[in-house]
Amino acid sequence: MHRLSLARYALIAPLFLLAPAALVTLSGCNTRYIQNTDVEDVADNRKIITFCEKYRHAVERKNVGELLQLVSPDYYEDGGNIDAADDLDFAGLKDYLSTKFQDARAIRYEIRYRRVLHEPDIIYIDYTYSASYRIPGTKGEEWRRKVEENRLELVPFNDEYRIIAGM
């Protein structure tokens, strides 16, 4: 029988110690994601993404009534800067949706959900959107496209949510 020399044992022993750690690491890779998102597939996240998809579809249909039902009366958007001129509250959002938003002849709105953050009183949804829309231009109707990162902010409301910022 061949004896394992001390030098060989010193080379092999760390492998036996690393094997359990490798198994633990590999078993941690079983995180499941909601289809076509980067969001972990758990019940709360699935419910939130379903709500956000209602919002996305309402934008594509230009359904102002449905959009306003998804928004909290406490809605407030500061435009991401210190200039108060572009701030928007619920009344301003309602006015925008009833006027300028209606200029779009067609809207295609795609969202890639990146992350859902649960805080005690608010939920943040980080996403990338691609918006293509047809609007009147100087030479007739023209298509425009915008791709950006955004964050929706939701608050729980009854058994659903309401948007308080980010539209």
C-alpha cells in the first residue's frame, strides 16, 4: 500500500476543506427570477411587477383614467433636480396626461425591471425603459425613441399599490 507523504497531504488537504465551501456556494446559485426581469421570483415581487405591468399597458393604450387610478393623490415628482419649475404633483400629472400626453399618436413602452427594494413604507422599482412614440412634427408625424433608467415609487394601498413618484 502506498503511503501519502506529508508533502502530498499538505497539497491535497486544502481541497477537502474547500469542497464543502464550493457546494454551499453552488447551492446559493438557485435564485429564480421573474421571467424577463432581473427581479427575484418571490410572491411580493411578482405582485409588484404585475402592478407595474398594468401601468405599462395603460401607458401604451393612453388610458388616462386607468393611469390616474394607479396614482396616489399624494403623487409628487421633483424632476430629479432643484428646479421647482418642472415639479409635478397629482393635479399637474392629471393635466399633463389630459393634454400633452394625448399628442402621441402611438406608444410602444417596454420595461426591463432591474430591482425591487422593499422599505417599510415605500417600494422602489428600478427599471430601464424604451419608449417609442409617434407625434406630430414639422413634416407630418414622426417617430421618436427614448431609452433611460427610471425608478417608480409605490406605496401600499388596500391590497394593491399606488404610484407616488416616477411616472
